[in-house]
Amino acid sequence: MKHNALNHFKHVVAIGGGHGLGRVLSSLSFLGDRLTGIVATTDNGGSTGRLRADQNCIAWGDLRNCLSELAERPSMGTLLFEYRFSGKMELSGHNLGNLILLALDELCVRPLEAVNLIRRLLKIETSVIPMSEHPTHLVAIEASGNRVLGELNVDNMTDTPIALSLEPQVSVTKEACEAVKEAELIILGPGSFLTSIMPPLLLPQFAETLAQSKAEIILIDNLTKEPSPISHCSVKDKLDWCHQLLGVEIVDKILCHADSPTQKNNMYFYPLRSKHHIGLHDRLALADALSSMVNLKHITAQAS
């Protein structure tokens, strides 16, 4: 059976944001309710940014993208959820899925309830959890001491920041911590390292839970150099960022793209690139690579 190693896991968690996390979740969607995505909610661009500025809500865009990637296609639900208004009107540029999530959030007690309503509507088994249910912005600190507020501005920085924080500091969604505690396999990335992978790790309780996890943790590196201040940083530099935030070295293995399979220490190389886009992982290749990499001994360790 394909992906047989991954099918041994009862709980798999993927952490990130943007299109990278959506790609991982869609690649592993055969796990159904044994898979959980924990999504960064600090985006402040596009339709999401406009809604945040007007309504002081969490960032809905990455949550919407993950839900869309997990939904069965084609369907009327996904067509509506991904519809983007055009023309010259107030709604122009807004994504209907973002507006639906915002409306459901106002009708529900919690943002997670709004997400779960959409999951049921689109018949999605996999859990999708916002890292926090409270609005917050990503802040980067430059070497000069200057503060750069907001994901868009952080991505446009010339030099790599010396530190990151959240403003205001918010609490983690409790279900996110519970998912990490139960996880036997945790996946970080791919995606924008500073603005997709780092934000959840800036939540103290979440970082503590992740640092204490017995799960095997795999970092998926990007296929192309990302257009951000982290672009000239090596994989080791990224691991140092994680180590600095969590206080311990958590990443067991790194998955990278190469034209042929090979391994060097804890770095695994596989052909991963999609035929349709140089920046996207092929879903089947990604799932097969992860299946080949995992250590089933972690399941025994977690159970004990």
C-alpha cells in the first residue's frame, strides 16, 4: 500500500501557512482525521489585510487556502469558497471564502467554530486550527533596533532581522497544543520561513509544548529561494532560529529537493518539484518522500 509508513501514525501535525502548508495537507489528506494543520494567522496583505484593518479579526486567508486544498474538487462549495470579486466596486479583490469565514466568526463564539462549520460544509475530515484566535501582527527587529511591523513589511526587509515577536502577544488556541501533544510526527514548512513557519513558534505556550514533544519532527525546505530577507540564509541558519526560539534542537530530519534520491547526515534529498510549477511540491512525490523518511520507532516512544 502506498504511504504505508505514514499510515502507521495515529496523529500527524503540519505547521505553517500560505500555500506551503496547504500543499502538505493536500498531499497527506489520505490520513483523514489523523492529520491536523496548525495555521499562522498573522498575514496582513490582500483581502485578508483589508478585513483585518476594518474588522480587527484574525487573518483568514491561509486558513481558507488550507481548507480549499483539502476539499474535494470540483464542487460548488469550493468554487464559491475560492471566488474573488473583480471590477470596480467596494468588494473588488475580496475573496468570498474570507468573507464567509468572517461572517461565520461573527455568528459563532470562536473563530475555530467558523472553520469547523466550513469543514463540515466541504466534507473535510482533517482538522485545521488557527495558531491563535486573537488578532496579532508579526514584528521584526533590525540590527539597528528598529521595529518592522506586519508580514508584508517583514517580507520586504533588505537584511535578515535579529529577532521576531508578536504584537500584541496573544494566547495559543488550546486545540493546537493538544494536537502537538498527541502527535507522533510533526512537519514544519515549506513556505516563507519568517512569516509562515515562525509565527506559531512565537507563542510561548505553543513553543513550550513543541519543545517537549516526543514526536519525530521534519522540516521541509523550499524548492526555490524565497523573496524575503531569509533568502541568503542556509538550512542551518533556519534551524538556529528554531533552536533560539524553543531552547532545544527539535528538528530530526530535513527534506530537500534534488534530481535523485540521496542522504547526507539528517538531510534527505528527493525529486519533489511539480511538473506544473517550479515552486510547488508534487503532492505524490512529497507524500512518498515523507513515507520513506519517517522512523516508526517514534510511535513506540510516543506511546511510552
